[in-house]
Amino acid sequence: MDATEALGQISAIRQQLARTQTFRGYRAVTVGGSGILAFLIGAYQFAHFGMRPVGSLAFIETWVAVALICIAVIAAELAVWIYRAPSTARRDAILAAVTAIAPSLIAGGLLTFVVTDYCASAMWMLPGLWSILFGLGAFASCPYLPRPLMLVGIYYLTAGLLLLRYCQGESAFCAWTMPLAFGVGQIFAAVLLYATIETDPVRSPAGEGSTRA
């Protein structure tokens, strides 16, 4: 066995170990806070527009800004986790979980850019597509999270499909669409994180256990 093959096997073993560990970097407070922020933004839009649709560009710009804020906060929290990780295995688990959801977030950003710049007539589909992509990201993260978190992916996927089915055209830009999709989804995720990780003495950040039940 040459050195390259040995290093490849070591890398494969590390990746497998990362998949057997419960990722504990997502915090219920942070995730739930992003959901509350979605409801606050929705309430602000409702106060100004009522049930009337918000302008499409203003709607998309607002929710892209919300997404960037949430990503920045969670990324900063994860950076602290990586810095404080007590072992290489723990850092590998964090990076594996982030890598799992990153393609969905990147695809969402690129899709938003292309649709808003070149397919304006399809802009009403973005809220539903965002939710579907986020659901796929949640499914991709499932190997690193407690099994009940799969319900979050199911919720986002269902919400996205319902938005595409029932909120076509201008109605997609109403103030309540994103709070019901993203706001409820994030609060649901926060509740599950709290119930499955943060109240478990083995899985909680204060605990020492690392494998999923």
C-alpha cells in the first residue's frame, strides 16, 4: 500500500466517523430566532400592505437580506464551534454537516439571481422553490442530525409544493407566505433540536457523547 492509498483510506475512515456523530452546531435559540425574525418581517409587511401583494422585487430583496443575515449568524456560530472543537473528528463532523447543506443554499442563491435577472415572469415561483431547496438541504443534513429532524425537510418540501400550487402570480408575494414557510419551519426545527439534542445529557453541548441514537 503506497502513501497516497493510505491517506485516501484514512480520509474515508474520517468521513465515515463524521457520519456517525450527531452534529450539535445548530442551536435551538439561533434557529428559532431566525424563524421569529421571519414573523417580524412578515408582520411589518402586513402592517404596510395588508393582504395585498408586496412588490415582487421588494419582496425578494427583503427575504434575500433576511436569508443572508441568518446565514451570517449561523456561520459565525459554526466558526466558533470549529475553533473550539476538542478533536479533529468533531471538526470533521461540523464540516461534513455544513458541506451537506451548502449545495442547496448555493443553488438557491444562483436560482434567485437567474430568475430575477432573466426570467422575471417566473419570480412568483421563488418562495416555493426556496422552500423546496431548503427542504432538500435539510434531507441532505439528516445523516448528521437526530432522525426526527427529517420532519423539518418534509415540512419545507410540502410547504414549497403548496406555495407553487396555491400561491401563483402576485399572491406569492403576500406578507404571510414566507412566515408560514420559513418562519414555521425554523421554529419547528428549533423545537426538535431542543427536544433531541439540548435536553439530552448525552447529546447536549455540555455532554460528552457523540453518536446518534
